[in-house]
Amino acid sequence: MENSVVSVDVVDNIAIITLNRPDSLNSLNQELLDALSNTMRDLSINDDARVLILTGAGNKAFSAGADIAMMRDMTAIQARELAANAHLIYRAIERCEKPVIAAVNGYALGGGCELAMCCDFRIASINARFGQPETNIGVIPGFGGTQRLSRLVGRGMALEMMLTGEMIDAQEALRLGLVNRVVAQENLLDEVRLIAAKIASKGRYAVKLCKNAVCNGLEMSLSQGCTLESELFGHCFATKDQKEGMAAFLEKRKPVFQDC
């Protein structure tokens, strides 16, 4: 599956989605946003793709953010429509039933940082740089940055990053909890593939429900979230995967899941 600005490679149940505008540091223009939306829709129903990896072409950038040339002459109404559309696309990534891992190679700035944050978690190369520098050009983050960054690193650090417009490096992002791991640049995709392969080997229904419980539970009270968890836990016991998984554990062998 391939588009001029987004390419997809599915191998061994892992889909690698690549933002493919390296000459502009994979900046997000409308064509790329639309292609990403279509790609996510297609992969969400592709049974061969069990785990999704999102990355950027080249070694310089995951994505340097929204295309400023596209936005420069927008009216307030057009800018609001752009942001609303981006929120729908990013929300679809966040709510995808399949795990989505960001492999951050280089700059993840503005809309690019916001895109990485809507993935389930982030693995960064040592050369990665994160930031919400929108105040440098007279605007605020518009693709979810004010909300997701605050939830990931806390109000104070999020405001410092947004108000100063300064970038942080990969190690600082790791310290803050913005990324899960930092790896050598040349090993980034191999490392992320290993993580994705481990996830793909688990029961598909259990993986789906884990993500469901966390994503929905975080928007509920603790009591409501625990009720949701109990309900989903019960659902697992109506599957063949639960029977196989527990039998394999007791028989000291690897489970052979049937995705049901």
C-alpha cells in the first residue's frame, strides 16, 4: 500500500507507516494529512497488520510539524477547520484498536510532536528532538499539543516547553516520560520492530481490550475505570485465546493463539 506522501510496508503482521516528505522534513500539508487518514482507515481493517509503527522518511525528522507555507495566509476560519480536521485524524490514531508505536527519528516538532503523542507510546533515536515551538511564529499548538503534552509530562513542563518554544533532546524526553526508550539512530526501526513483534505474538483480543481499558479509563473516574476493566476482563473468558493461554501456561509451553 503506497501513496506519494505516505508509504506502508506490512511484513510479519507489522505495518510500517512512513511519512514521506523528507525534503520538507516530513512537514504536514493537507495532502499528507489526508493520506495518513486514509492509510489509518485501511490498516484498521487489514487483518495482516496487527501492530502499526509510524515513522518519518530519512534520518533528520519524524515530522517538523505543520507546513507553514500552507498556513501562512489562512483566515481564522480556515485555521480552525485545519485544526479540527487534524484533531479527527489524530484522534483516530489514538483510538485505533491496534497498537500504534511512534519511531521518532530526528525532529518531532509542532504538529509532528503532536502526532507522536497521539500514538500509544514513543521510541526515540538518540538524535530525536521534541518541541512545541508555535509561540515562535505567533500561534499556539493546534493539533492537540496543549492537551496531550500536559497529560504526558505535567502542566509545568508542558507550559515551559510551549511558552519558551524550546526543544528538548531525546534523553530529556526520556526523563520526562515523553518517550519510553532511547536507542541508537541506526538501530531505531530494528528495536521498534522487536517490540512490535512481541506485541503481535500476544492474543489479539487481549491486546485490543488492554488499549480499550487504558484509553477509555483515563477519561473516567477511577471507580468507572475499574468497572470498565472488570467488564472487559470478563469478556476475555469468552474467548478461545483465554483457554489456550492459560492451558499453555499450566502445560509450560508457548500458546498458539487463534485470535478469538
